[in-house]
Amino acid sequence: MGEINITFPASSFPRRIGGVTVENPVWLAPLAGITVPSVRLFFRTLGAGLAHTEMISCAGLLHGSKKTLAMLRILDGERPVVLQLFAGDERTLLEGALIAASSSAFDAVGINMACPMPKVLKKGAGSRLLDRPEVAGAMVRSLAAAGLPVWVKTRKMPENSPIGTLAFTEMLLEAGASHVCIHGRSPRQRYGGDSDRSVILSVASAFPGMIAASGDVYSPDDVYDLLVGGCSAVFVARGSFRDPFLVPAALHRCGFPVDKSLLGADPGRRIEKLLLLGDGLAAEEGERIALLLLKRFLSGIFRGLCGASQFRRTIALATTWESMRATLVDWKVFAERGEQCD
Ligand SMILES: Cc1cc2nc3c(=O)[nH]c(=O)nc-3n(C[C@H](O)[C@H](O)[C@H](O)COP(=O)(O)O)c2cc1C
């Protein structure tokens, strides 16, 4: 497909998608335990056009769980942010959304109809809603009636389902959803096997501007191909663990302006960004969570530099942010010498 067919010219942004004004269509996906405020802010400063919270339990909000209420926190500079909720029925969802709306400034409410994990399915939530289209529709209608922009993240429908992905998506949009993201794996696949791009693209062509893609987004070309194929936006999920700088690389590939120092030639600048992420995480989430999350994002950044394995080992063994920080600072000096492996 030639560049002529591109339906997302960078010059058409900022643009409103699903009722939210965004600078670009490369977005941070919702990731449970990972897309905490400092991580979202980090990806926004790398250029992501929008970020999602991790999924938040409406039952937890209704029970006044301190841990769940703390998930509503949004930092200055993060927005646009989509707050993703999960519930098994429309009443719990609406009540949870109203609690969230009274204490948090987000741009849209996302309903999780995608999670395949047993503890969520047991509650009738997540991808269990693909088997309960009438409840899924009622959920969208109740939030839309409350005046909240409603986004849905769903999956490819199971093969034995009486309705297909296109019909399910159409039902959500008719019920009042402003935007739908489709993960191209069925619930049974969980996170394994391949994501079916063709099903996403065929729904996207039926509802232009309304359908974002998720699944197997690992390279700038993956993002480019999904946008050229007609998706309104692309969610970056596990690709961000492999390379936290995938977002600026993808933006560059798609013709959006980016801070060129984040594109690879300048390891020192990238490490500076990671140091800021670490400082933010340590202050916001505490040292234990900060170390866990940083180890996830740092594993991919040592590729291609001689001597990096020693730094990788030291980082993996770090038990305090202070020691990990010191290793990163050492590595910055080392990386700036620019010794490349063959
Ligand atoms: C650790 C982890 C946590 C996730 N948490 C959520 C979540 O809270 N809400 C959601 O809608 N999807 C969640 N997802 C799914 C991702 O948003 C994404 O749809 C999925 O990983 C497919 O994209 P990928 O193949 O590019 O990683 C999660 C995925 C992973 C790996």
C-alpha cells in the first residue's frame, strides 16, 4: 500500500477522536499493574497522544477500597487520559463511574470488555461480556446517559459466538459508545498466539474514525500498517516493555513531529528520561513497585551496546532505587562513549 492512501495525515492532528482531542493516534494501552500515573506521564512526555489507566474495579470503588480509590489519581501533564473501569453489571459500573467522576479529571471512561483472566470473568466482567451482549449494551447506554464519553476495549469475538466482532461493535456504537478498541485475539487466546489484524481492519473500515487497534504492536511498522489500514489509533502494550522508546519511533515513522533525540542516536538522553521515570515512580509508588516496573522497562534498552550485559545484571539485582539509579548514571557515561557491538 503506497503512502498516497494514508488516512491519518499528521497535519490533520490535533483531532477529536471519540470525543477527546488528541495530538496523534499512538496511545499507551491500559496495562494492569503497569500504567500507573508516573508511567503514563513518562509515555506522554515521549509523545504518546493519550494514555489509559490500568483497569479499575467498580466494586472496589463502591466498597471504598483505599487501594482502588488511589488508582483514580491523575498527575499534572498526563491528560488526555482514559479511565478504564471493569464491572459485571451496569449498576455497579455506573455507580463506580460516578464515584470516579467526582474525584478525578479524566477525558473518557473506558469499559473493559477484554480481560480474559479468571478473577475478572468470575465477576461477569471483562471478556465475559462478549457472551452477554445485552449487558454490554446496557452498560454503554447507562454511562452515555450520564453524559460521560464512553470508550470500550473489546476483543475478537469467540468463534462459536452467535454474533461476530462486526455486529458486536456495531451494537456498542449504537448503544452510545464514542470509540471502540479491538484486541485481535479471542478471549481463549488470552495473550498467546497471533492477534488477528484482518478482523480489526475490517471493522475499522466499516466504522471509520471509531476503531482503534490492539495486539502484536511491536514495531513502528506495526503502528504504521494499522493506521494505513484505517484504524483511528493504535494501542502500544507489550511493545513498550521490549522498547520503551517505541512510541517516539512509531510517531516518527508515521510522520508526526518527535523529539529526535529520543530516536536512538543519543543513549544519554534516553537514560535521562528513564531516570526521571524512576524518580517519579519511587516518589509516587514507593521503592518496591518502582523497582519492579523499572526492571520491566529497562530490560529492552541494553541491546546493541558492548558491555551492556554487566549493567543489565546489576540492574536486575538492584534492591534500592538509589543503587539502580547509580547504575543507570554509570551506564549513561558508558553509553555516551558509543561503543557499538558488531
Ligand atoms: C501485563 C498486562 C496487563 C494488561 N492489563 C490490561 C488492562 O488493565 N485493561 C485492558 O483493557 N487490557 C489490558 N491488557 C491488554 C493490553 O492492553 C493489550 O490489549 C494486549 O497486551 C495486546 O497487545 P500486545 O499484543 O501489543 O501486547 C494487559 C496486557 C498485559 C500484558
